[in-house]
Amino acid sequence: MQINELDLQKLKDHSNNLTMEWMKQMKSTKSRIFRSCILESEPCQSIFRQHLE
């Protein structure tokens, strides 16, 4: 499977956006629910796991 640069950049941007959202959500009362939802999505799992450590 080939991944071109544009797709890679989109994925990175998407990950960054999710991370920003996640950081905001972590400060909110719903963070636990939000976190469990996010962590169940496989592509994001490693990214968010890094932030959890």
C-alpha cells in the first residue's frame, strides 16, 4: 500500500487537531467519556497513549 505525502500530511493534521481537542476535553468534566471513546479508535490509539503516559 502506498501512502502519498498529501495523505500523510492530512493524517498528521487530523491527529494534531484531535490532540488539541483531546487536550481541551481533558480539562472538561466529560474527559473520561471522551477519552474512552477516542482510545477505542485504533488509528489514534498510539498518539493518545503517548499523551496519557
